[in-house]
Amino acid sequence: MTALPKAVSLDDAIDRLGLGRFQWRLLAICGLTWAADAMEVLLMGFALPGISVAFGLTRGSADATLLLTATFAGMLVGALFWGWLADRVGRRAVFLTTVSLGVVFGLCGAFAPGVTWLIFARFLTGFAIGGTLPVDYAMMAEFVPTAWRGRFLVYLESFWALGTVAVAALAWWLSTLFEPAQAWRWLLGLAALPGVIGLLARLGIPDSPRSLLVRGREPEARGALLRVARANGTTLPEVPLVVPPAAPRVTPAALFQGMLRRRTVLLARIWFGLSLGYYGIFSWLPSYLRAQGLELGAVYRTTLLLALAQIPVYVLAASLVEKIGRRATLVGYLAISALGAYLFLLAGTPAQVLATSALLSFALLGAWGALYAYTPELFPTPLRTTGMGFVSGMARLASVLSPSVGALLLTGQLGVALTLFAACFALAALCGWAIGIETRGRKLPETLLPENGA
């Protein structure tokens, strides 16, 4: 009989526990919150026509742009703050706090008495949900066996499409029940409620064993693994875990030291460029379609069809990240996005606008899926949520700028806007290829020490 090793690494322990009920439950719980976040991020595009009627806003006005920008500005601050905090105090505390605050601030927006209060409420909502991105993806990456990690990270991103479908369907349904000046309040209020279910479900999830281990809490890390073993019907070997070398107190500055500097800068450029183009187009798409002569119900139905078209994208991306790798999948989808932006520019009829919008939606969401799988695997555990928070903060910075740039779609400068977006996608593709690292099948890095060739 082969003797058990004196100690087992955390990667080996998680791989031995296998894929089972625990990971699928974690995916459902994080996915529910991710869908709810998608609703919160995208709903202002649907609510803006009604808000404009209620408060007398003109198309493309400063207040209208601020309403679209406020959530993203809050997410920028939230991603940087919560990502750093989760590496300092653990994933679970942030895992619960951000969802709670998202529900509270989301409901506050529904009762805002004026535009100023609504902008403030949307900023706070963004601040709260900005923390779910780095933490949810770190949790998922750190609990899933190596062979399945890429697929599960794309599966988690696929819930964004479900949230998009939900908010489009909800906006359409409410438009049949209420006048626009009242429907937007119901939309904001109902969109906040899925977070309550997500919060209750999250109470049963332990902290990440990786985060516990690098903070010197080996007994608690083992306890978290035992919960995984019980849920999956497997057994954790009765041997100690290999404890990684004690990491220095991490600060965001560590992202720009040694070998991490290059990948952090390249990833930040990818997240910025992809976000600027995606939100620049899709945050204004309902208003753009409305300006082309579609009635409001038709706008919501069209947006719903585009959201439904995103679902098979994630299935394909989940397969591609394991078959051809994260980097090649990301670069390929970004290249198609750049082409799609120019085809959108050439669209001259409503049918062509719909077809090119569907192509853009397909390519951009595939790129997001690959990027979400790739990014957490490039940062070591002591800096994983800090790194995710920083690069997603760059995406939120782009999101703050994107409504102003996207407003060019409504002011007759379509060519300027889409050329800029296409250039962003092309540059992001070049940066993705320049990273030069394929993480498919690799163990997650646990220490701050640079890898060979990294």
C-alpha cells in the first residue's frame, strides 16, 4: 500500500475532492448575484426614457449622461476598494457585505425624489456591486478543480446574459402595465430584489481555503475543504496542507513590481478597451434604436432578442477556453468585435442594425467570457482579488467615459464613435496576445514569486 504524502498542496487537495455538488451550488449562488448585477448595470439604459419623461430630461443632456455614468463611477471605486479589502480580511466578509449594500442602495434609487438623489443612489449601488466582481471570480477560481476551472469561470460570466434577458423582459413587461414616468421606479425596485435571495444563499458558503491558507489560518482552510468533501461525497486525506511561504503585507503597488507589472498593464488595457466599446455601444443602444423610429415596446423586444443571442456564445466560449486556450479565445473574439463595429457602421436598415448588433453582442460577450476566465488565473492568491479589482476598475473607468463617447451615436457622429470602438477592440486583441502566457491546465499561482517566463 502506497504511503500518503506528508503534506498535500491545496491544488492537489481540491483536485482530489473533484467536481460535485459544492461547485455547482457555488456557481448557482454566484451566478444569481452576477445576473442581478447585470440587471443593475444595464437597467439605466432601459429606465432612461421613463426617467427623462418624469424629470423632463432632454436627449443627450448632462443629467441623462450622469445617470448612465453614476453606476459605473461607483463600480470603479468599489472594485478597487472591495478587491483590496478581500485580500486583507478574506473573501467571505466582502462576499456578503457587497450584496447586502447592493440591495439597500438599489431600492433607494426606486424612491428617489429627483435626479440628484437618483444619481447619488446609483453611484452607491455601483460602489456595492463593484465588489462582487473580484470576489466572486476569485471564489470560483479558488474552489474549482484545475481541469474544470476555465469552463466554470465562463459559466459564471454566462449569467450576465441571463440578467440581460431578465432586465429586458422586465422592462418590456412593465412598459405594458405603466406609463413610462411610473414604470422606471418599478424597474429599479424589482431589479434590486434578486440580491436578497443571493444574500440568503451565500450565508452557507465558507471562506476560500486559499485565502485562509495564505493568511496563516490552516485549520480553517482545512475546515472549508472538509465542507467541500462532505458536499461532494468525497474524502479529504488526513494529512496537513502545504502552507505557502508567508507573504508580505500586500498593497496594490505589488501589482506593478517584478514580473506582475507587465501582465497587470496589459490586462488593464484589455479591460479598459473592451469595456469602453461594449458599454459605449450597448448603454445607448435602446436610445439609438428609439431614435431610428422603433416604438418603445419594439426596442425592448429587440434588446431581449440580442440578450438571448448571447447564451450560446458562452457555451462556445466555455468549450474554446479548454480546447484552444484562454488567450487564443480572447484574441479571436476581440478581432471579430473590431470587424463587427465596422459592419454596424455600414448598417443602413433596421434589419441590418439588428443583425450587426447581434454579431457585436456575440463577439463581445465571448471576449468577456474568455477574459473573466483568464484574468484570475494570472494573479497569485495574495493579490488575486486586488488584481481583479484593479483591472475591473479600469473597465469601470472606461464605463464612466463610455456614455459620453457613446452619445456620439445619437448626435450624428456614428463613424467617429464606431471607429474608436473598433480601435479599442483591436488594441485589446494585441495586448491579449502580448501577455504571452497560457493558463489552461496550470495550477493557480500561490505566491508573489515570479514564474519562469511569466
